Amino acid sequence: VQLVESGGGLVQPGGSLRLSCAASGITFSMYTMAWYRQAPGKQRELVATISGDDRPYYAPSVKGRFTISRDNGKNTGDLQMYNLEPADTAVYYCNLPMTVYWGQGTQVTVSS
């Protein structure tokens, strides 16, 4: 099983980024997918999840600014991030909850 994130980078406050997670080695539609993030010196925190049948959940800190989606046919999941704030700066990880599978992470930096 492999999860590979992409799409991170440097963006100014108020800007947008789209992260993608490509899964292989699994029947992707059977799994809820999650995005976590970890800022320097802080614990890893849940950002959003989406079930196999497209039911989303958002952490209060990102609700209304982030949108999680998935394409089971392509084995991919995305996190569209709008109105980014410096507090969103972190390494973002793709995860399949209740499994040991994590991506390697992608850095998101929000700074002017």
C-alpha cells in the first residue's frame, strides 16, 4: 500500500492550494480517507475526513475554508484549501484511518 501526497508549496495569506493524495495497492473506495497536519512543535491534528461514500467531516478550524473530495475511480483524494492563514502552515499528511498507512507528507507554508 502506498499513499503519495502532492501539491504543497508556499502561498500568501488569503491564497489557495490544492493537495492531492494518490493511493495504490488497495481498494480505495472501501476506506475513509483523512488529511492530518503537523506544525513545528505541535502535535499532529486531524484536518478533514471523507468516507468511502463521500461523507465529509471538517475540523472546526478549517470548516468553510477547506473542501475534501475523492475520486474512487482514480484512487485519489484532494484537499482544496482556500483563504489560507499563517496558522495553516504545516506538513500535511494523507492517511487511511484505522490502518497503519500514511503518506510521506507535503509542506504547506502560508507567509507573506
